[in-house]
Amino acid sequence: NVALKVVVANKEAPGLKFAQDFGVNTFVVPRIIDGKKITLKEHDSQVMEILEKYNIDLVCLAGYLQVLQSKLISRYRNRVMNIHPALLPAFGGTIHAQRDALEYGAKISGCTVHFADTGIDTGPIIIQAAVPVKEDDTEESLSKRILKFEHKIYPKAIKMFAEGRLKVDGRKVIVKRN
């Protein structure tokens, strides 16, 4: 039985209202407090307090755009998922992966769900979807097509995790059959 227990954001986001409408607890833990930017370590510490309070099994990142510190990553080892709009390891570590793929002349792009580690978009890959790059693509058109696949593979990865079907072996994620 999978339940969405809490949504934590580092800034106001439309998803918070959506979650609240479904009765999910939401929190905003801002990086800037009283005009001062708090450290990533301090920020992660505040987020971890919330995660611990709700006894979280899996952390799913989407649009978080912030590097998680080693304490949080080690506490939730192989239990923090992230989605990236590229076929990792290509075009990782950027918030402009679609534009980078177009500028590079890539013929195929896509999206990747991976377990987060202390690097940026470097964790073990769970699932990927390939999306052809069209000759007339713009950053916006390619992004929209990739997003459709992100909405398919992220829930699939979460489902496989909830079913206990994912096993991390070094850099590889082995998906057990049902």
C-alpha cells in the first residue's frame, strides 16, 4: 500500500496546492530566511526533520534543483529518486538539458529516473525513455514531448520501488520481475 505522506518544497510551487487538495501535508522549507541564504546542510537538516516525522520510505525529487548533502543521501541511501530530462549520463548536471541536446545536435534525447547520490545526476539509473529529436524542434517542443514520458516513467519507477522490485548493485539497478 503506497501513500503520499508529505510534500516538501524549497519554494512555493503549484504542486503544493494540488497536494493540499488531496489532504496531503505540505511544507515549504525556503533557502532564504529573513533575507539570508541558509546553507544546504542546514536546509537538508530541516527537510530531514520533516521526513523523519512522517517516517518516509521514498523521497521523490521533481524540480527541486538543489544538490542534496551527504547526510540526507546516506540516511535515505537508494531511497531518493530524481528525474532528469535527458538520457543520462548525457547532459547531466544542467537545468537546460533539452537546449543542450539541441545545441549538440543529438538525434535522440529523453528522460531518466535515477537514485540520487552526492553527485549531480550521477546516481544509479532506474529507468529511461528515449524521445527522438526532430529537425524543427525548439527547446519548448522537445521539452513538452520529454515531459509526457517523464509523467509515464516516474510513476512506473515509484511503483517498482513500492513493490520491492529494485535492487541496487554498484552502479546498476536490477529490476526484478513480478
